[in-house]
Amino acid sequence: MAGTDYPKTIGKYTVIGRIGRGAMGVVYKARDPEIGRTVAIKVLKPITASHVFSQEASLERFRIEARSAGNLRHPNVITIFEVNTDSASPYIVMDFVEGEPLDRRLNRLEKLNPRDALQLISQIAAGLDYAHAHNIVHRDIKPSNILIDSSRHVFILDFGVAHIGGMSTDDEPIMGTPSYMSPEQILNKDVDYRSDLFSLAVLSFECFTGKRPFEGSDTTTVLKNILKGIRIDLTAAAPELPLALEAEFDRGLALEKEDRFPSGSEMIRAFRKALSISSGASNGPTVGYVPSDTKNTSSVFSDPFEANLESSDIKKWPASPGDALFGGAWSNSKAPASDSQIRKLKDNASDLEEPEGFSVKKDQYMNILIVFLAMSCVAIGCLIIWFLNGSPKPKVPSEVILPKVSVDDIVLYDFSTDNTSIDFKTQQPPPGKRIGEFDQPELLYLMLNLKTSESEIIEGLSEGLKKNIPDFALAACKLLEHDSYLVRLKALDVIGELRDSRATGKVVKLLEDYDASVRRKAAKTLGNIGDDRALGHLRASLMKENEVLVANEIRNAIQQLGQKS
């Protein structure tokens, strides 16, 4: 990949590529040569005069992140492996997780269905409750700091503005992201765990509705609305949601921290009750941090709602809190038995006496059972004989079976003669204009400008696809060498949607990308384009691909192109 303007090594770690940039540092993907583990390394940026923080303040903030996140061991908090604050470029080594940031998921889906939203929010709440129990406040909870992996496991990222109780100073600058900041955070007052819970409520509102509760055309307006408690109504943003949930957000977004939920787990319980989603059996997993000497914080966080909610149970949203008493949402016509009712039934069952004559019936049942078992053994024996005599083996649907090929059989098409160079007409957009209002030259300027942020490029790609810009696939090709793997993924999405075969040669190169998710997307894009000139490159990549999901996607693409050729 071009543009490798990053160090080859950081400490003992071999740098593979750049993942992205944050407010305080650059994040790289790297490998630990001693144990072969893939890691993410956050390196503090050089401090210039234009920064809000002084060099010493930035370094101290960096140390705070190391101390705060480094002491946390929880399934929903990213793990810190090593910290170095003594070198010229201080860095933190943390676990590398392939996943999708929540802000990108919300951009893609607009909003989440209530069950999925609760499943994600409950994990964030669990991680925050654990951090709060260790006297650590995150202070920058927002969708871009939440990562979701392929199994819907959630990780809280970036404790870069984290606050350890008792370490604040009166003159420290305000830190956080405006739309998600609590009133006390905006006013630079003492901040505790309830500030995080306010931010979590804002994030939850966005997950349920696709909109942030405090709107405004500029940052100042947003901050004023937060301080005055002026927000959009939940049921106006999402009419299908119950009024009971609106009342819980009144508490979650309360101006006074004393009026908010006391913990993330309490917030989740309130949301679940308002949505009439059962918490399941009492022996199920608990949402939130429960102090215990035997708590295994390294175990995978399981979804407390998954096992207790079936699609067939969904009927309609209750119009008011009272509707839940008569079945309500996510329920059948009968209300579930309460814990006290269940306990009473169990107690009564233990006191029952065996009726007279029951032992005779028991013997009859035993004889029937013996006959049934004998017949079952005969049937199983017949099945074994049938299998041994050559029954057809089922095909595995998840993997395409391809004929074996050798290196000598592979022909690699030379794409160097393809002319993909186009002089795009660009124009700098005026300040304050929204990306959705950009015309064609302005969108192209946004995408091709090296100073454009990752999120703006991704939004620009989406807008360009809507506007049917001529040769847009070739414009997207220019982003396939971008430092951010998220930009490369979005560019591949656009190219695959447009199916422009002129982009094939550029996409083929990403079969060698260091990031497995990009390689997988590249294979899928080549299958969508349908250009059989990529067949040789796909076969060559398949022979050396170690990631199962990527290899399966390559096989699928080969099959697609083979059917067309």
C-alpha cells in the first residue's frame, strides 16, 4: 500500500499500517514479534503552538489514559498491554479488535431496532459500571468511541480524557465532545460517574431514534440546548416507541446529576421495563458491574436479551406504560409470572404427596419405555449400516468447493495498461455548507483533498453515490490507498455498487492489504464488478490467504466470475 509515511517500528513492535488519527495521537496496527500478537499502538502526536494543551499537559493527559484504562480488566473495555511514557514519542499498546465503530453503524442503519439497541447499550453500561466502581470516569462516551466486533461484542475505546477521582484541577480545560457532554461538563464543574451516564443516555437516544436529543445548527446552540434541557421528544423522533421510554429518558437526561440514574445497570433495567422486554431467568447474566471476588471479568459478555426474545413474540408497541400490564410489547397475551409466583409454585410442588396407585402406573410406563428404547436401537443400527454403505455426504453451504490449481495454471492479467486517470473538476465548498448540499465539484474536492477528515470522506462517498456523479467509481479508486481502513472499505462499497470494470485493477491491489476486513471487501467487490480479468489474481490470493472468512469470500468471487466467463 502506498503512502507508508509511518515508522517501521515502535519500541519492539513492527508497524503494519496506520489505523487512524485521534485528538491526541495517531493509532497504528502493529505486531509483537515475540509472541506474534497483533496490537494497536496509540502514539502521542507532537505538540505544536496551535494545540489547546501544552506539551506537559498533553503528556499528563496521556499518562492519565494509561493509568485509567491500564488498570481495567473487563470484557467491554479495551485491554492495555504496555505503556511507555519515557521515550520521545510516548505510546500505549492495546488489544487490536477488528470491528465497526458505532457511529459508522448508525450512519449506515440510521437507527437500531430496540432489541439490538439494548443489546449494545447494556454492554456499554456494564463496562462503565465497572470503570466507575474503580473510581474512573471516561468523560467522552460517544458512538465513535464504541467498537462492535463481528459477534456484536462491544468495546469502550479511548480513555484519553478519562478522569481519575481526586486528580482534577480547577484550571484544566473542558474535555469531551459537545453533543454528548453533560451540563456540568460544559460548565467545567466537578464531574463524576453520572456525567458518563448522561452521555450514555444521549448515545442511547441516538441508537433508538437515529437522532441526537439536543439539536442545533452550531456547537454554541447545541451546548445552550443541553444547559437549558431543550431537546426533541423521543416519540416525535420515533413514534413507534412507547411513552414509558420517554419518561426514562427524562431521568437519564436530567439537568441535575442527582436526578439521574445511579448506575448504568439501573438505566438498562428501566429501558427494558419501558419496552416490556423481559430480563429473563434470575440465573442469567447480569448487566453491569457486580463486585465479587469470584467474578470472571475475562469471560465473553453474553447477551441477556438474546435467549429471552423471539421474533414471534413481537406484537406492537404499547401506547402508554399501562399497556404493558395487558401483554404489551414483546409479549404474548398472558403476562409473565412474577418471581414470587414462581417461588410459590415450586414450594407447593415440593409438598405434593404421591397419589395412591401411582407406583402401578409407574411400572406400566417403565415397560413402555423399555420397548421404545429397543425400537430406537434397531433404528439407529439401520442408519449406521446405511451410512457405511456410502450415503452421500452433505455439502458445506458456507464454503464454495473449487477445483485445485497450481501456480503454473494461474495467469495474472496486467492492469498497468488500463487508463483510470481522469482530471476531475473540483471546487472548494463555502464555509458552513452541509455535505448533503454539496454539488458535484464540491463533493469531489471534499473527497480528494488530503486534509479532509475520515468521517467527512465517508459521508462524501455516500452523497456522491446518491447523486450519480459520472466516473465516480474512478474517483473512489483514488481513496483505495488512504491511510484509514474505514475509508478504503467505504470506497470499495461504492465501487462494488457502481460495478465499473475500469476500477478492477485498483481493487485487485487490495487483495494484498494488511487489513483482513479490507481484503475480504475487495474480494466481494471484484465479484460484484464481474470482470473475469481478476480471476487469476483471486486464485493467487486464495493460495496464500490464511484468514478463513477472507478465503471464503475469495472463493465466492471466483465462482461468480467463473459463471460469467
